[in-house]
Amino acid sequence: MPQLTLFADPASNSLSLSPEKVKGATRSSSSRAAAYKRDAEPNLWELHHHQEDMAATSKARVKAKVEKAEEDGDHTKGDRAKGHPGKRRAESPEGGGVAGKEAKRHKNAYEIKGKVATAEVAAKVDEDPPLNQLTRLLDEEKNPVDKGESVVYWMRMEDMRIEDNTALSQASDKAKELGVPLVALFVISPGDYRMHDRSTRRIDFMLRNLRYLKPKLDHLNIPLHVVSFDKRLSIPRKLVAEVFPHLKTTHVFVNIEYEVDELRRDIATVKLGRDKGIDVVCRHDRLVVPPGKITSQAGKPMSVFSPWQRAWARVLEQEPHFLEMSGPPQGNEPSIRNDPHFGKLFDATPIPDQVEGFECADRDQIAEVWPEGTEAAKELLQRFLHTKPRKSQLQLVSPLSDGAEHDDKHSRVQQYQTGRNLVDGDNSSKLSPYLASGVISARMVLAEARKLNKKGKLESGRDTGLGMWVQEVSWRDFYNHVMSTWPRVSMGRPFLEKFADVQWEVDEDHLNAWKEGRTGFPIVDAAMRACNKRGWMENRVRMVAASFLVKSLMLDWRLGEKHFMENFIDGDLAANNGGWQWTASTGTDPQPYFRIFNTLTQSEKCDPNGDYIRYWVPELKHLKGKAVHDPFHNMPSNEFKKLGYPAPIVDHKQSRERALFRYKNVGEKEA
């Protein structure tokens, strides 16, 4: 399980991963001793519970110390390096990656501490991935269970739809077979959201989609029962001991989530359920092709996208059933409303307006920019496939606003080969929040894409806009396959362990300048301000902003990964981690470390007229030509100062040299 492994070099201002486990830890409680029982398989669920409590306690202690120091007025700071090779700050952070004495106000750079597993622990998990364990468990012969009085569909925050929902459809079939009612269950888990860096916008989107689904389920006479458990690791026990008996069920259907914690939760739920005579059925649904289906000719999993994607396309051609959609659920009989027990479920658990700790400050604005519901997702898809791009859509507006011009020949998808790299309009589909939350399924999306091919085939090559977009959809499958096969990537580890000890800078000022869009690099600042305002970025500027953090500022990619998850409405661990590790050159099929984005060149390519920059960085709204991309070097200094815009916080040439040195000489820092 994860150990505290971030290490701050006491002789410099760099941050690296320590391959050593934490030593000297003592275990005083009998329950913790049981988790580590000698000569027995460790109780990973209980062990993780102890470590989560330890991390929370440690964080609380650090917070208390910081607040006390602030009250005492001690805000002394050492000299800060500006990202130039050879410069160090006078005093370094202390405490194994904790912010230390120098960063009392902004310690957020170090909150990844405690979320990074040791290389040894991660390798152990990779030896027998949790998905394999769940699969073996589900394949075991199981004892027959009683009929029960209901069938439960346990909805997760990644399958929030009624159409083409595998577990829901099969739960409905089972209910009809047994002649009992179908009940939908949703579990709110603030502890999960905190541990997994969920954004307030993502949680608000979840609640809005629940409210969208409730009347639709109600129309089918299917009650939606909502429960909330703050302690995430108590969920399996609570469900099996309390919720399932309350719903009088012995049959539960769920769609599989592929993250390590979620898989372990399901393993525990299946095991506990069997002990109590409850059959928990887990189904693949999130992906078009389930993990484990795509292998090399030697039968091994694939980690390079291009050959993997070709194999993915072949599987869909040879086994088209993967594109088939599940049937809609059949409604319950209206008489359920008169049932003295199940009738009360329809109004027993209202959907909360918000989850404590995840209040969305800009909820009205985000609701306009990202409307909830499958119908909205379908309309977004149709507009992408059949209407022209609009410049106005780079702004903070509804994607379903009036004025879209129908044009199949020049539609956004037909122009996607070039449009995917542009940010000056709605060149992308903007479906990522809906796919991440399962508001629409990838199968539904690909079914519509297939209709555009005259032969009814699914294009997935790079020679057409449609084929290129289908490839982009397949990246979602790819990164989930990677996470399922090599779960260490969801435990804070680099896929390429040879880069585990790259020396990272520790610079709160640089980190916060990046987060707030104050780096002095307009395209980066525009992207980050867009992130802060609408909770989303186009893919091209995600890569540009990520590359700037990792290669130009030399800050740990996990800090950026965490920030995106905490702000994006489409936060998805597999895709987010895959993108960051690609940029950091630590992941599967990554960008080579020596390829470092030139921020100016990228800016001119993705925002050729500067419209995106001028909108999101209003300090530059009156600039023309090249000045909007690089005002510091294209304006007289006295004129630049009048803008009220920051000068570049790093020198591109020097920061590039620094990155090349540290990647080439892993574990070393330039003199």
C-alpha cells in the first residue's frame, strides 16, 4: 500500500521520489497488527484504512502547525531560484517533501505526499492486478442465493445514464425473471472524493445528473435510493450489513470501475456479499473493448498506442458485438408505489443540493456551460458531427447556444484533422465530461460515428477527420487498459521507473503562478485561466500547459495531475494520469524527454490569430500580431509594463537545458 515516499533533498530545492519505505513505524493497535498478520495474506482493505487515517492525522497536524506559525507572524522566506540552472535557494524545505518553514501559506505543492506508493509495493500490485483478482473471484463457483424481494442496480458516478447501461439492463432482466421490483442505488462518498481529488464541479455535475435521472427512473416506477458514507472504506461492510438488507435484496448488479481502490472495494463487497447470501454481479461497461481483450501476437498486453489502436480496430471489426448497446430497463409495475416498504423509497432519500466540502462556488455558470443529462450529450454529439465550428464558442457560453450552422461537408468532425489542434472555437466535441461521468456511453458515440460512413463501417484511421476523432475516443480505452494491467500508474508511480528519481524543483511561487495563469507565457496563462473559469481545456492546451509545468518549471508532474483533477469537470484518473505521464516522458508510449514544447511555437499554431489568448487574458486584448503570443519580447519595456501582465517567470532556453540535463542524468542536479 502507499507509503510516504516523496523526498526533499536537504542540500537543494529539489524534490524526488525515494525508493525506500518509511522506517521506524510502530504498530500499537491490535487491529493494525491483524492487518499485518505474519504468515498470512495481509488484509489490504484494513491496512489501507489504517494508512488513510494516518495520512489524515498527519495532514491535520501539519495544518495546525502552519496556522500557529502564521498567527506568530513568521513569514520568513529564503531566496527563490528563478528556474535557472545552477541557482539554489539559501534554505531548503525540510521534512521529506513537506513544505517546511519557507512556505507556510502555500503548502499545496506537497499534498501528493502520502499518495505515492513505493516502487516495491507498486510492483507487488502489478504482479496480480486487482482486476485479475476480481475476475477470478467472479469466475469462482458460487452458492445459489435466495430469491430476495428486489434486485438492486448500484449506479456509480461513471455510469450516470439509463440508455445502454449494461448493469442496469441486466438488473432489469433479473428483476423480471424473478418477478420482483428493481431498485436503483447511489452511494455518495465524500471520503472517496477527497482521497481521489475530485473537483467541486465534477461532484456538482454528478448531483445534477442524479436530479436529471430521478424523474426518468420515477417514470419507470424505479425508486432511486441515495445513501452517503463519509468513510469510504466502510462502504462494503455498510452496504452488505445495512443497505442491501434494508432493500431486501439478494441480487446486486454493478458496472466495473478500473481504479485500484474501486476494484478493491468491489472485491470486498463481492466477498462479504457471498458470506451473507448476496450475489454481487460485476459487469464491464465503461469501455468499448474490455481490458485483457487486446494483446500482442505473443499474448502479452500492449503499452504502445499505435499498434494497440490497430488491434482495437481489428477487434471491433471481427467482434462487432462489442459495439452493440444494451436494451433499456423495463419499468416496475405501478403497484410498487403502494407497497408498504418499496413505495416509501421514492421520496425517502432526496438528492442533496451539494456535498459538504465540495460546494461548487460557480455552480450556476458551470451548469450553463456544461448542461446535465443524456439529451444534452446527444445534442452536443449531433452538433459536432453535423455543424460548422464557431469562434464564439471559445468563450464562457453554453455549447448548445443558438446559431450553429448545419453543414455535413464542413462539419467539425470533418475538419477534425486540423481542428483538433486549434483552440479558437468549438473544434472539439466537448463530450469528455459526459463520457467521464457515463452520461453518454462510448458505444452510443461510435454508433453515431459509424452512420457517417456510407458502408456502415467504423473509420479509425488518420486520413480522415472522422477516423482521427474515433482514434481520440479509443485513447480512453487505451489508458484504462494500461491502468488495469499496470495498476501502479494509479498509485502515483511512473510507468517508466527509470525516471522515478528525476530531480524536481520545489517552488510554491512558480506552482501558484502556473495555477493562476500568471506565468508570463500567454498561451499557458490563457489555458490555466480557462481551466479556472470553466473547468475544462482543449486537449492541445492541456499538453502545452502540462509541458510547461514539467519541462519548463521542472515541477513534479503529479502536482499538475492533482490540480487538473481538482478543477476539471471531466476529471478521469486513467486519462488524466496517462496525459500527464505522456507529457512528463514517464508513461506508456511517452513523448521522448528531449522533445520539449516550445511554448511560443505552440501558441502560434493552436491560436493563430490570438483570439483565445485575448479572451482569457484580457490584459492582452488590445495586442495585435506576434505581440499577443509574446508581449515581453515584442514590446518596448515601458509599454509592456503598462499592460499589468507578468514578465516570463523562466527563461525558455535555460529551463530547456535544465530539463535535458535532469532527464539524461536521472537522480542528479546540475551544479
